[in-house]
Amino acid sequence: MASLLLRHAGTRTGVHRLPHHPPSLLRHRHPLSNAHLTTPSRQLHVRSVSILSGIGKLAGRTAGRGALGLGVGAGALTWAEWKVDGFKQNAVSTLSDINDRLGTAYDVASTSISSAFRSATEQGAETYDSISETASTLFAETAVGVEQRLSRLRERFREAFERDGTEEEPSEDTEAPPRKKGKKPQRDPAPAAAIAAAAAAALPIVVDAEEPSNDSNEDLMLLTRKLIEIRSILLSIGEEAGLTLPSIVVVGSQSSGKSSVLEAIVGREFLPKGDNMVTRRPIELTLIHTPATSSNPRPTTFAEFPSLGPGHITDFSLVQSTLVDLNLSVPASECVSDSPIQLRIHSPHVPDLSLVDLPGYVQVASMDQPEELKDKIAALCDKYIRSPNIILAVCAADVDLANSPALRAAKKVDPLGMRTIGVVTKMDLIEPAQGAAVLTNGRYPLALGYVGVVCRAAKHASSSRSLLRRNNPSDEEGALIGPIRAQEEAFFGGNGEAFSREGVMVGTDTLKKRLMHVLEESMASSLHSISNAVALELEEASYQFKVQYNDRAISAESYVAETLDQLKAKINALGKGFAKKDVRRLLKSFLDEQVLDLLASQYWVDSRTPELGSLANDRSISPDDLDVYWQRKLDALSSSLTKSGIGRASTQLVVDAIRARLATLAAEEPLLYHPDATERINATADAILRERFALTSDQVENSVKPFKYEVEVDRAEWEVGRLQSVDLLQRELGMCEAALGKIRDAVGGRKLRGAMEYVGEMDEKERRRRERRREGRAAGAEDWQADELDDTADPTRPAFNPALLAKAREAMFLSSRSSILRLRLLALKSRRCKAGPEQKAFCPEAFLNIVADKLSSTAVQFINIELLVEFFYQFPRDLDIRLSHNLEREEIVRFARENPVIAKHLALQERKEKLELVAEKLDSLVKLQRDKQQQQHGGRNRQDARRGLFGMF
């Protein structure tokens, strides 16, 4: 019964039998005349149409017929499902009959539907859209109830057509529509609408309408971009050795056009060129695609050198000169270096690729090149072409591939050619047929094949390129993409017969796509291995961070802040060390030294000084009876002390003390490892001290002016000054005796005494000689010279070492000074000196000590106010500005890494954080791939689960 109903439904549409063809092999084109409409046999193509979108639009074109066909189809489906068990054996034959009837239905239905479609098109797009939308909505509401029942029929229906189509070939009289090279055939929507309408009227069949999309390509692009980002992160923590991601390594001889290929891919001239060998270091080139966005519809092409700091370079001539300088930094004696140059180019015209440009192979070293150049280049290339890197072997078309050093090197590490792409340049230098034969991958097969390019003209490259630029004003200044594409289209398009064979790949655009696809596949295959390696490294880094630092995170900013806090605490302690009593003690010690110098120059070398001690012991002599000589000598010494520039000297003394204390801070934590910061600190301190120095010294000098004329002393001050003088002289006496003891121990007591006696005799003889000379000159006698000569030639004269005589003279001086100091100590301890300040002429040491004490007490007041208070108030605040507020991020990080302990902590912490970031990115990529695979498997499973009338067989 169901069979009769189906046949009846097919008869209503006027269907007659056609040979069986699967949907994928059916073709059609819009009828051009009545002769086409009456063709008895036609090869058809039924496009997958969704019940909600495709049939809805078709129903709008066949309004009445679609609704009637849906009702008939729904009834037929209900009856067929009820009686399905009785028709299992006849299902295949029924399917074939339906296919034949659908083919015949095309001739009747397409005529009316195409005319209706053309009429609707002429009325305008708005009328068409409104009718289609209304009919689609109505039809969808009617069909949604039976969609679940029809879903199982879908896959079996398609499989049945495919099975039938594989058994029969298309008929010879089937007319195939003309096709343009490289494009899909254009389908006329009217016949497709007729076929879909007839199918809907004949059977309730639901066909998937999922259009092919670029989701897989977008996923691969996302994968490549993310993995390039991951590579950059791994390189920043020094993991390029253990965690390796594949790159495309470009190798070739120096004349193979390797640089032209890279510049054609980028679309810019940026690689170094020259007669001599200018590429001496590997160039790790990362191309980053920057798509247009709503905020930036025209992204700028720019380059950057990560090792040289941030900076976008839009002038590629500057990029070229920078690469030349970086390459020429390798001395000619070293030939090449394995230290890479990292270069990133961001552009909307480049794909996401990771390339490595290596120095070109040389066959024979020139006279100005070292002999080991060839071996060093080969060793460098062998290092980079190892797995998992992809080898881009560049060969010139006018050179036999058997002589290509790039292919020879690739063959050693990749014998099967599974990761080697051949690029044949200069294709316009050979015959097209010969070039096509090379690209067919026959003589020297590579699994990834060969790609032929022209890139630039073989002769007059610079002039032709300039001409191309002038002829393409729409291109960016210096862009090569348009000229190279036009050049390759002119050559390969003009020789289409030779280069249109199957398997022949030509053109820079094809090379880009090929490189993208190969790199994406290679990176996708490395995804799980790199994810596992990162997980192991992360586990090790986390363990080390836990053991060494107990998971305590720090930052460069926190270290700078902590260092400043420690420095401020030390400066605060330094300020407390410059309290008034400390500064007064410092100034008093300085003035005591000046007092001792004055006493030594005026009193202790005076031959009458012992007489002063004798007078002091004579009680019958009063201060008024003392010789005026001693009073004037004391006044002169007091005036010399007060007029010796106390203001400048005392201020300079304090400033030097501050600088000395700051120098000790530089040798301690936290400034021990920060020489630049120490220089800034010293510069800050010097600026403040210079600003306050002149004002402070003037204030001190003005404050001590009264002491230049009169110094008032009371008994208490006198007694303190006398005792301090005793202590001072005792310390000086102790120093003299200690120095004399060292000389005696070094020379020996007996030898020193003999030398001292000899020096004394010689001094006495010299004194007498001077006396005789003076007397002889006065008397006019000349016999004194003979006496002098006879004395010099005395054979009994002992011979002493000059160094011993110098030590003897020093010992005599110290002995004499010690004797004077003992006499003065006895005088200071006598009753006369204890009597009071009226006896200052007998005790000059006590009086000068009191003057020094008054000068230091007065000077410290102004030094504290004008210098110290201002310095220790302003200094910490200026340090904040110079060491933290005005520092860039790079300076802060560099400051923190100067400390080796902090640098190690930050390095391990950064390594852990970046590995966590990489692991997170890899997990997301792995999850994305897993979800995609599950969707693909799930889609197949759902398709298998959709069973309808024919799915049960």
C-alpha cells in the first residue's frame, strides 16, 4: 500500500525514470532555451537543504505546490511508518524508483518554477524577502512536528544514493556546465528550487543544510598564533632547549634567492644585502598577523627587536640597517655566530609563522674569508634543521637540484623528506616545461612537495622593483606583495598549460598557505608532547619555589619599596649619630689638633719654653711681672685660632663626615649590590650639601667673630680646660713615646744610641763650622776651607747607613718633644696653673683649649640648624623622588635583579608564573582540540542514530 502511495505521489509530479546518480555527482545549469527544457535525460545535483531554512525559501517560490506536497508527504510518511515492517525487502527498489522519478520531475517543474523565480527577482529584493520569510515561517511551523520522525531517514537516504551512484557512470549525453579554472561551477537557483520542491512533494525527506565553513582553518590559525605566543614566553624564561616548538628553518646557498623568498612572504625589503657576507647570525623571524578590527580598520605594519627594548619600527630601511649592524657585530675572524637575532613583524598582510633565516651555504671561501667559514655555516645550519623544525630548502631553478646544498643537508637529517619543503626560485629563467617537471616532485621527491616562485626579476631587480612600485600607487610605500603577485601571475598565468598540472604548486601566495598548513600540522602534533613537558617543568619549578622560598611571592616594586624603607631607617640612624654632642665632639677634636699644631710651632720649638716652666714654679713672680713676650705670644696664638676660617673648616668637616657615613652605607645592605642607586644617593646628598654649605659656613663664621678680640673665662671653665689640656698632652706624649719605641725596636737600642750620638756630634760640628765660616768671612781669612776638608777626610769618622741616620734624627726629635711635653705637663699640674684663668700666660695650653671649646660650642649651634636639620629632612624625600617615583618599570626590574638573591627569587618566581600561564594556554588548546574531536565524533554518532524509513536496512 505504501509503495502504491509513493508511486502515486511520484506520478502526480510527472516523473519518469532516469539512471541512478548520487547527489554528489549530479550537475545542472539554468535552461537557456526550449531545447534545453526538452532534453530527455539530465544529470542533476541536489544540494542539501534544511527543513527550516532551505525548504522554507523554496516554499516561498512554490507557494501552493509546496503546501500541497507537504500534506501528501506527511500522510505518506505516517502510513509508511505504520506499515514499515512489511516493506523492508522492497525499500532499495523503491529508493531507486523515487530517484528516477525525481530526475524526470526536473523537466516539468523547473520550467514553471524558473519563470516564477525570474518574475519575483524583477520585482525587487524586498518583495522576494517578504514572501520568502512569510512562506518559510508557515512551512516551518507545519513541518516542525514531523522533523524528529524524518531525521532518521536522512542519512540512509544519502547512503543509498551514494551506493547506487558508485555502480553506474554518468550518461554520455549529460551536459556539464562550463567551469572556470580554480572556481566552483555556478549553480542556477531556479532548477535547484524545482528539484527541492519536487522532492518535498514526492517524499517527506529532510536533508542537512550545514554549509561548509572555515572553522577548522580558523582553529588552526588560532592554534598557530597561540603556540607562537607560547614560544615567546618559553624563550623569555630560557626554555628554548628543553621545550621546543617547531619553526620553519630557511636554508639555501648564497645565490639561491633565499632572502627574496622571505621578503616576498613578508612583503617588505628588510634583510641585509651586500657583496660581502652580511648574514653572520641566525635571524629568528616571527610573523604575527594583525587582523583589522572596528577600532583599527587599517592595522599598521611594523617591526620590533625584543632584545633592543620596546619600539615599533615602521621604516623597514631602518630594520635593514639594524640587522646589518647586528650582523657586523660579529668579527670577521669569527665568521658566524650562533647567537640569534630576534625580530618580530606585525602586519595584516602576513600569516602567523615562525621562521629562522640562516647564513647561506658557501662552496669555496673567498680570499678575505677564513677557511673554516664553510664548515662553521654547515654546523650552524645542522643545529637548526634538526627535528621538530620544518626545513624550507631554497634552490634556484637554473641550478640542478642534485647540486643544491640545502637539499643535501636536509637529506642527512630528514632522509624521507617528511618535514622538508622545496622552494624553487627564479622560475622565469628556465623553460616552463622544464620548471613544471621539477615541481612535479619526481626526481628528488619530498613528502611536502616543491613550490615554484619568481619573487623578483632575474636581472635589474632594483630597477624593475622600482618600476613596479610606480605602477602600483595603491600599495603601501615599499610593499612587495602587489608587484610580486602581478609578476608571478604574468609568468605562471601565461604558461598555464605547463603549470596547471595536478600536483604542481606555484606562487608566493601558495607558498604562504603551504607553510601555514605545514606549520599548523606540525605544531598540532607537538601540542601534547609540549604540554607534558611543560607540566613536568611546572611541577619542578613549583617544588623548588616551595622548598626555597616557602611559596613567598615578591615583586620588583616591593623590593624597591623595602630597600627604600631600609635605607631611610639607616639614614634616620645616621641623623641620630649627628646629634649636637656628637658634632661638638667632632669639632672639638678638630680644633684640638689645631691647638697642638700652634703650640708645637710657637712654644715647643722655642728654646725659652723651659724657662717658662721655671717661672711658673717661682711663686714670687706674678702674672703682671711676667715678660710681655709670653703674653703677646699667647694673644697671637689665640688670634690665629679664631681667625683660621673656623666657619668654612668646621662646615667642611661635618660635610665630609656625612659623606663618609654615606660611603659606609654603600658597602652595606641594602646598597651593596646597587652601584647605580649609590651614585644617585651620593648625587642627591651632594646637591643638598652644596646648597646648604655656603649659608652654613657664613653663619658659623659670623658667630665666632667675638672670640677674635676677647675671650672671657671663669674658674670652672678654666679648671675644665686645664684638665682637658692635661689629657691632650698626655695623649700626645704617649704617641711620641710609642713612635720612639717602634724606632728603637726596629733599629736596636745600641745602634740607635750610637747613631743618635753621631748625629748629635755632626750637628755640633756643623754648628761650629757655621760659626767659623761666619767669623772667617768677617775677618777675611781663607784657612777655614782647609779645616773643613780635613774634617771631612777624617779616617776615624764612623760610617752610618743614611736610612739609619734618618731614623736617628726622627728618634732625637721624638725624644726632644717628649721632654718638652713632660715639662708642660708638670707646669699644667702645678699650683700656679690651678690658681685660675689669671695665670693663662704661664699655662697657654689650658687657655687655648678653652678657646677651642668655646668655638666648637658656638659653631655647632648654627651647623645643626642650617645644615643638619635641613639635610636630614630633605634627603629622604629627594630619595623617594629619585629612586621610586621617577623610575620606569624596566629600571625597577633592573634594580631588583642587581641583588643576586632577589634575582634568583624573581627568576624562579617568574619561571613558575610563566610556566603556569603556558600550561593554562596549552590546556585550553588541548581542550579545544578535544572538544572539536568530540563534536566530530558526536556528529557522526548522531548521523548514525538518525534512522527513518530507509535507516533500518
